Amino acid sequence: MYLDKAKKQEIFGQYGTSNTDTGSPESQVALFSYRISHLTEHLKKNRKDHTTERSLMKMVGKRRALLDYLKDRDIERYRAIVKKLGLRR
């Protein structure tokens, strides 16, 4: 599988406070961003895969909701994660 336990810990360690920080919005946004980029590459090769396209749209919505939550709660953490991940907004 493209996302194993070691890769998740790497993502959480890079964007969260520790390797086991799975619940923070920053960690979740980073994980969603990684998965979104993987699914985007899959859809470039498989244009008719509508199930994956639907899953991608749901994931983008979840990431957007987490970013909106973070923006309402702590604007500095929001700006930091958007800058770190290179997201546009």
C-alpha cells in the first residue's frame, strides 16, 4: 500500500508535534494533503475512475473543513500549516 505506518509517522513527525501526534489539525491536514496528491496522480492515469474521483472530492472537503476550523481557532497555526504545505488560499 502507498501509505504504511512508517510513512504516516514521518508525516506526523514533520507537520505535528511528534510522531504520535495523530489528532492535531495540522497533522490531519498534512495527511489529507499527501493522500490527495496521491489520488490526483492516480486520476491523471485513470480518467474514468469515478469512485476514486468521488473519494478525492470528499477528502478535499474534509481538508477544507479542518483548515476552516483551524482558521477560526488559531490564525497563526493556520498560516503556518498553509505556508508549510504550500497550499493556496
